[in-house]
Amino acid sequence: MRQLVVSLALLLAAAPVLADTLKLQDNAPDKYVVVKGDTLWDISGKFLKDPWRWPQIWKMNREEIKNPHWIYPGDLIVLDRSGKEPRLSLVKGEKGGMETVKLSPSVRATDIGNDAVPSIPIRVIHPFLSQPRVVAKGALDDAPFILGSNAERVVMGAGDDAFATGGKPGVARWNVLRPGKALKDPETGEVLGYEVEYLGDARTLTEGAPQKIRITQSAKEILPKDKLVEADTSNTFEYIPHAPEAKISGRIISAYGGLSDSGRYQTVVINRGSRDGLEPGHVLAVYREGMAVTLTRDEKDRMAWVNEKSAGVPGGGAWLYSDVRCLKENSMVSYDQVADVHNTFRDTCLSNSSDRAVKLPDTRSGLVMVYRVYDRVSYALIMQSDGPVYLLDTVKNPD
């Protein structure tokens, strides 16, 4: 058992080195021609098992990850496997031939066109970029609001004219919003902000008090008392997927549409924001809470024995015990057996505080990419999902 515990300590010490190694897809192509509709996430996934390591394979600095617009449809991406680590090079698609450029991508000095390959599908996040989503308490109290219309119906939609209280002179384009629920931290109970529900867009036909407006787009039914906020179409998403530098651990506290579970390309809200070190482009892994199971008295005694023997091991060895619940599939180990701990045991098997219970490992269920950050909360898009992503699932740095 002493040899077993020492092996654990050595493996734990080596883990960060292994985690930083770039891992290519088994079928990674030597070349790939970018096509319209591609995203950087999709292209990265063709070469790398971990798409968020995209900046690493390009050797990009922090400024470059904010400017992904150097890849366009028709460009050729070439994988170089000759060095110690794989590298990508970019061959620009030009009329009359292909122009080879430096291995490291560079930011274009010209205006960015609509043809540039985005990091993630812009169509699915555009409503969240162009309208406010989280506000402080009372932030909309003084905003103009819809009074109603001369039509007999109360509910309004696209194409309907209505009247609203006077707005700021010169403002002609509005988002129609409705104050929503409080976003609370599930661990501390702190109110992190108030979610705002986007209902549609409107434009001013005649200024005044009241002003006459026309609803130009409606995502949901619009009612009297709904608020008007000046439209902002300047927001763009120009970050490349990358892992956070700081340690992040949070939870999913809301999902767009109020669903209890979410799937790929759905937006979720995380109870961490800029004050916690999050920024647009950060990729986080999603984990579903492991269930607790009850052990027999004999199993509990054996677990206590191993805990006692592994006490004082650097990094901790208390999660090791010989019950099958902590062994990987088809693995076997006994008290006096020397084992390859890294390949034999699940590294997150922890017991909880109850007398005869053990908590099963949390299950990684997906990846999310942060695209809009507030002080205390962030909006993220589910990029990969092995089954549903649930409210209160944990998010943390990807391994």
C-alpha cells in the first residue's frame, strides 16, 4: 500500500504537465480549406481534441485572442507535425493563386468584413449581444414605457403602432424589454442582478410626450407597461476560445427561456463575472453533480482503513479505497497490490460527511463558451453537450 500511495503522489505532481500537452484529433487533417459557415470552434475541433487550446497551437498572445478576424472562406490551414508540438500555418486564398503567410496569424489593418470566420455562430447569440440582459435593481424604473394603442386589443406585436411615454430626444430605435427575475447565487443567496426579458424592437414615428412608436420586431407578446431602452447594435463578439488563466468555479443559475435543462447552442447564465476573472472567450467545462450511494459497514470499514494509511500524502490520498465504486471499469486492486493509480482509480471519488455514504464522481457533461460578461454574472453558449445541461450544474476550468 505504501508503494501505491507514493505512486499516487508522483502522478498528481505530473498531472499539470500532461494537461498542457496539445492533443490532436486521431483523424486530424494535414490541410483544411475554410468554407462559408465555418466557425473557429468548428475548425479547431477538426485539429484539436480540446478546441479551447486554439491560441496555444497558434502561439497567440492575449491581444491576439481578441481579434479572430484573420481567417476567411477560401483560406487554407496547414498542420505542421514536424516540431515537438504541432503548429498551424495559414495560406491566404487569393484570386489567381494562394499566398503563404507567417505561421502565426496576424490582425488585419483593414475594416473587418462580414465574411470573416466567427468564433461561434453569431446568429444564436446576436439577441444577447444587442440588448441588455442583466441590470441592477431599479435600473429600468425611469425608462420610457408603452402606454397602449388605439386598437381594441391589448397585446401588441410586429407591425403594430402604439404610444409610449416620452423618450430621450434624438433616439429613434428602441429595444422593448420587461424586467424579469432576480438572479441569486445558489451558494450565498446574494442577488447578482435582475434578468431582463427581451420582447422586440421598436422605432419612433413621432417624438413627443407621448411619443408614437411602431413595433418593428416581436419575439414575444408586448403589453402596456413594457419598457423601452435605446437600441445598441454596436456589440460584436471578437474573441477566440481560450481557457481562463485564473481558477474559476461556479454554477449555472438560469437558462434562456427558463428551461430546467439545456442543449447545444443554448444560452445559460453563470454566477461568476468580471469580478471573478471571467472574460469573453473563456471556455468552461460543465459537470453534473455525482450522486451519493450508501456503503455496507464492511465497505465503510475498508474505506476508513485506506484513508488512514494515505493520511499525510502530498495532495491527499484519502479518496483511494478498494470499493468498486471508485475503480475505473474493468479495474481491480487489493490492499497489498502495487497499482497504476492514474489508470485504475477515478480521481474525483470523495466521501461525504454522512456515516456510510460515498459521493460518486461528478460527471463532465459539456463545454460552454462565455460571450457576454457582467460584474457578477456571465452569459455562455453551450458548445458541446453529452446529454442535458441542468440548472445548478457546476462550471470550472477545463482539464
